[in-house]
Amino acid sequence: MPASPSTARAINDRLALRLLQEEGPLTAGQLKQLTGLSRPTVADLVERLTAAGLVAVVGESGRQRRGPNARLYGIVADRAQLAALDVRTEGVTVVVSDLLGTELTRASVPIADGTGTGLAVERAVVLVEHAAKEAGADRLHTVGIGAPGLIDPAGGELRDSSGLPAWHRRLVAALGECLQARVLVENETNLAALAERRDGAARDRDTFVLLWLGMGTGAAVVLDGRLRRGASGGTGEIGFLPVPGTGALPSATDCAGGFHALVADEAVARLAGEHGLTAPRTATGPYAAALVGAAVDGAASGAGAATRFLDALADRVAIGTASVVAVLDPGCVVLGGEIGQAGGALLAARVEERLARLSPLSTEVRASGLGGGAVLRGALLMARDAAQDELFGAPSRR
């Protein structure tokens, strides 16, 4: 059954907008060539998108640089402003961007342990408001939030999780009320996987697992191009995975006896100490990431202690990863988070070699291309996609 004229227009408009997003400004002739549409159809869709305020003439192209055929059309990036938040137990970082995801401003605020729920929420909201004002945004269209904890697959809401501050859940509602914006929240590791697939180490993979190694431990599962959350939103809670070497078992409320006890920040820092390694502490990021980075440099120059530490860390990472590989057979595991990025190709190669001994399933192991910044990037991508879906759908209703 052929599409109705309105449906055909909507399809053509979305195709043109996608091309303008991916390729940048284009002339009508270039749009005709890339879409395969007729010249009159392209002229009509350009007129519709311009009238809707979604595209505008942003320059001219060609040798003559004059006339209608030379006009370059681009998406109106300031049609909407977006915000992305990376919410950690110790603070919040926000980025404000335009509709194309170009960063306009960035800011952070620490929130210490023991800070009351109301005060913590207030500090985070004020941070976002000030960042929006600095970026010149009168109103934010969409806000994307990456946070630790489980996301309800049905309602998309952050669920109560033991060990996480109460202000995390309150913040989502508070931002929606104060900013009058659409607020979306997703598990931080899931957003990191989205970012790695779009812009990082998994750009060529439809199926992979992201193993997050940072202050905490988690995993995100992408199968056949789709992020899998599980019945309760708990897919990837690998920190609770019972593994040998911890001396205990995890419980429903505490992952201290699980995989978390082997590869999270404190555990990796202790392991480095056992090998006599030290590194300068940084103001941001897990201390273990600095230790791993120093070990990589040391191992590259032949330092024995650094090499032995990386070998021991790879042994630990491979233990939990082998269980994931045995169940999912993802073909690719990305070592994400600050520690995964700091370990780089050297740690990834060691883990891959150990997996080859532990499992008959061929698995490539890659180092993160984005590290700790993947959560914020993923939150921005989530906000950008949602805003574009809403705004770019407008021409189809004309």
C-alpha cells in the first residue's frame, strides 16, 4: 500500500534533516543527490522545513557563490537548548548544548556525604539554572540525566536503590518542576554504552558489552543494536556477581562480596598498593585510574612491579567478564569508565588473552574511547535524540 502524501512528506523531511545533521549544511542540489528525490520535491521540503523554523540559509557554496542553487541550508541549532547531567554520589556535572549537541557551557558542583536531601537537590538545580543562563538559554527543551541505580523499564523512573543518596530520585522531579522541561533519566552505564557505540570504541558493533570500571562497577548490554535492561531494569548489575577471590558472597543490599570487591576503585587501589605503586591524587576521577595510568607508563618502560600489577588486575577483570561472555557471547567487550580508559590497549590485550584461556567463545576486548566522560556524552545524546524526535516531527503534521 503506497504511503499517503502526508506520510511521504514526513519521511522525506526526516531524511533531509538526518542528512543535514550528519553531513552539515547542504545545498538543495546536494540534498537531491543524497536523497534521490526530484528537484521539485526537494524544493518543497526545504520550503516546509524553513517555514517550520527547523532549517535556514547558513551560507553559500560553489565557485560563483550566488543564486538559489548556491544556498547552503543547515539545521537551526538554537531552535532548542538541551542539558545533560552526570549525577554521581559525590556531585553533579552539567553540560548545556544546542540542538545539534554543540557544547555551550559546562559546570560542576560537589555534594559531600551527609548533605541533606533538600540542600543537595537545591545545589544541583541551581547549578543547572546557572549553566543554562550562562549559555543564553531562556528555557531548556530537554534534560538528560545519567545516574547510578536501576531504571524502571515500564515508567522510565529512577528506582530506590540501597546505598545511593535519596537526593538522586528527588532531583529528577525537582528539575522538571523548576525548569519546565522534559526530563529523561537513564542508568549511567547504559548511557556510557550509548556514547561508546555512537562516538567511541564500539562504533562498528551492534552487539557488545560495556564493562564500567570506576568508583563502582557495572555493565551495559547491547544486543543486535538494542540496549537490554531486563525485567526490573537490572541487566548489567555485575557488581553483585559472585566470583572467587572475594572471601565472601554479595547480598541483596551489598555488593561488597561480589565482582565489585575485585575491580572497583578501592579494590584496584589496594591491589596497586600491594605491588608498591603510587600516583598523584587528582581532584576528579577515581584514584585507581591514576594508578592504572601510571602502571601502563611503567610497564611500557619495562618496570616489573607495574607489569605484575597489570597482570593481576587483568586476572581480576577476566574473572567476571568470562561469566558475561559465557552467557551472552557478545563478541566484544569494552572496558569503560576511568579505569578502563586508563588501562588502554595494554590492559585490554591482557584481559583478552585471559578470556581466550577461560572461554571457547572468541571475544575482542577494547579500551574505552571516552572513559568517564561517556556518561555525560550519553546523556547529551539521549536529550538530543528526544528533542530532535519531537521537533523534527513537526513538519509531518503540516
